[in-house]
Amino acid sequence: MVVSHVLAPLWRVRITVAYASALFAIASLLVALGPGAQHRVVALWSTNLHNLAEGRLGTLLASAFVTGEGQTYLLLPGLVCLLALAELLWRSRRLVQVFLLGHVGATLIVAAGLALAIKVGWVPITVSHADDVGLSYGAVAVLGTLTAAIPGRWRPAWITGWLTVASVVVVLGGGFTAAGHTVALLLGIGLSSRVRRGWPVSVHWTVFRRVLLVGGAAFGLLLLVGVALPSALVAVPVGAATASLAAWVARSKTPHRSQP
């Protein structure tokens, strides 16, 4: 009886638990094997242009299970908050769909952009060998898809704020990873319209779900500005300002009920 009470809630977020456990296990193994092994795995699993051109399409999935620079342990709490909330709202299969759309979709779009940039001479060809691993594209897409669960009166502020932060980081030199985050965010926001039409969206925001939302949003912000931390000094206040403006505009357009 006690076991069932423990396992039942975990089963509802089984994809989150399984993915976080896999990340933890792989990170622990790489730490045990040493920096040399970690470097080789990152190079082998990177979704950079070199690997994709060599036909290593398995990297499109494998790259989501390893992070560079030993950041996995720091990322796990926020990641669990974000993915668990989405899984509670839309079930396991749909969480996987959203994550894969963001991870694979943003990776391929960024790869196409980099290939074009190399061809016209905007970036050096060495970029084709750059390390490109991690969970951030998929996670940012999940963050964007949460737009569907945000109450309508706050949705414009949510969308505007996140897009502003992501765009400012790109402009201030976040590189192709920041561009990938913006693409993943747009994919997630675009998918949120489908979520509102066809997927079950819970509008009952319990205290627990609000805590998960705060933790997941903080994690999403860290992912966006983490590629260029100094940009946070500009991106965060500008994002907050544009979100506030969007909320004010949305309220001003809402018809007020006349008093009897």
C-alpha cells in the first residue's frame, strides 16, 4: 500500500524521472572515466556539421543525453521542474513529442543556417567541428509550449518576455546556441496553439504546479542567458519591461463590464 502511494505519483512523471536518471548516470560515468573520455564522447555525440555530414544521424538523439563542461548536476533540479510540469499537464507521450521537436528541429535548422553562413564566408569553417550537445533545445521548446497552459490574460506577457530575452541574447553575441534557443522557443510557442486546440490542458494551478512553473521558468531563463551571462544584465530587464508592456496592452484591450 505504501509502495503504491510512492510509485503512483512517480509513474505520472515517468519520462521526467527516466530522462533525469539517464542524464545523472551518464554524467557520473563520464566523471569517473575522466576528462579525456568526456571530451571524446562529446565530440562523438555532437550534432555539429561535421558529424551530420558524415551521416551520424544518431547524434540527433544521443546529443540530448550529455552536456558539455560537466554542467549536468547543476541543471537537473530545474530540468525536473520543467519537464515534470509539462508531463503532468499533457502526459508522457506528448512531452516526448514536444522535446524531440525542439531538440531535433532546432538542431537541424541551426545546422542549415551554419552551413549557409560557412558557404558565404560569414563564419569560419572550424565552426563545423564545434561541440554541440545538451538538453537545452528540447527544454526550451517545452518552455515555449507551456504557453498553452498560461492563463489568457498573461499569455501575451509570457510570449513577449521570453522572445525578447532570447532575441537580446542573440543580438549581444550568444552565438549559434543562442540562435538555436530562439528557434526552439518559437517551435514550442507555435506548437502551443495546437496544444490549446487538441490536447487536454489543465487550468487548475495547484500550489505544487505553481512551484514547478517557477522552478521551470527560472531554469529556462538560465538556459537562455547562460550561453552569454553578461547579456543577462540587458536581456532580463528588457524582457521584463516588454512583458509588462504586453500585459498592459492586453488589459487595455479587454472590454470592461459595465456596472448595473
